[in-house]
Amino acid sequence: MAEGPCGSEGQLLCEDDDFLFSDQALPIQVFGCYSAQPELAIEVSGARHPIYLSQCILRGPRGEHGASELDGQSVVLWRSAVSLARMWASPTLPMPLVAGRTIVELGAGLGLIAIALAGMGARKVIATEVPPAIHELERSISRNEGCLENGISLAGVVDIAELWWGDSTTAEKILSENGHIDVIVASDAIYSRNLRRELLSTISSLSTPGQTVCVFSYEERGDESKFFEVESREFGMEPIGDPSLQADDLGVEVRMLAAANRY
């Protein structure tokens, strides 16, 4: 496996149709890595200073849940996360209300979006990940404590929870503990065709029909329209708003779905 600008990509094991993680894939930054730098400082709305994040892209073999197990510092910041954080802060774009809302982020990675939403006044952000990536998420939240304006405690707004997509028991526990989830966020979460049904199952478990809005940010890799127009409808999700919004010069698309009927 060739060396990428972020370091060795390690062994990439996947199902045949997950081209992003195949031996034929281009270097990972072509598919959405925001920067090749191991240390990042990102400006977000509602923060007194930049958000500091550490990244690396080493991957190991698949774990018991089917997703790639990651070794050491193994989470990268995706362009879609940066774009979504910027877009949500824009007063001119039709994004869901954040202030006072309860939000779940699926696959929170390094936590940039969770921190940004906390800075925009969210009542609670439940940032979910899986081991060992969840440890990098915890490190990011702890490292950036004190970054929010008005002296708001980041740890008091952002909760971190382990959540494997398709695990309805944990999803329902998150829902019961918070009463109602207003917004679900999934940034660069639909690249794997093999995990889409598990992702949609988790969204369905977390959603309240007629109330919960789901926000997706992603880069086009070939079949995203099938996810939004066919697969999501099987789980009672309906498109709302502009079919796709160009976030910024990074070329990221944003789409929103609403929970309509539970099937």
C-alpha cells in the first residue's frame, strides 16, 4: 500500500463494493480528507479561539462489528465536516434551528461539528462514535474545553456515547434518556454501501416521526441519489428543503430528510 501525505494508510480491508477502502482507491485525501497536517486549528462560530484537533489515518483490519478497527490516532477531519460547520453558521442558509435543541451526531469523528453546534447554542449534543475512534473524540472534547464564548462548558453540552449503527438497543437508550431528538447529523457517513441500512436503522430508532430532522453532508462518489431517493424512504424518511445545497468551495453537498412514518 502506497504512502499517503498523511502517513502510511496501513492495511485497508473492505467489501468489494466499498471502493473508498479498497486497494484500488486513490490516496485518502482525494476522497475527502480536509488536510494532510497532523495538527489542525479550525475556526468555528461561537468559539473564542480555533478548535484544535489531531489526526492520523492508520487503519487496521475489520473488527467484530464489521467496521474497520483503527489503531492509535486514527481519525481524520473530513471536508464535509468543515463545510457543514461553516454552512450551519451562515445566517442566510436554510439550516435547522440549533439553539435550545437536542442533537445527535452519528460518527462524530474528531468532534468538530459537535463543538460547533455547542457554540451555536444547542441544549445538548450527543456525539457518538465506536472504539477506538471514540477515544480520539473524547480527547478532542477535553482538549477544547473552555473554547466556547460566554464561559459555556463544552463538557456540559456535549455528551459522548458509544453507538454502533444498527444497534437499536443503544439508540433507543439515547432516545429515552433525552426524551426527544430534534436533529440528527451524519457527516460523510454514507460512503459505505454496506453500512447504509444499519445507518438508516439507527436514524429510525432515534427519530420521532414528524419532528426529527436529519442533516447529511457528503461528497459525491457515485450513488448518493439512491440513498436519498430510494433507500431512506424504506425507513420512513422524506426529503425536505432544497434537494442539495452547495456548502462552499470544498464541493460538499448537504441534504436534509425528515422522519415521516415508522416502518
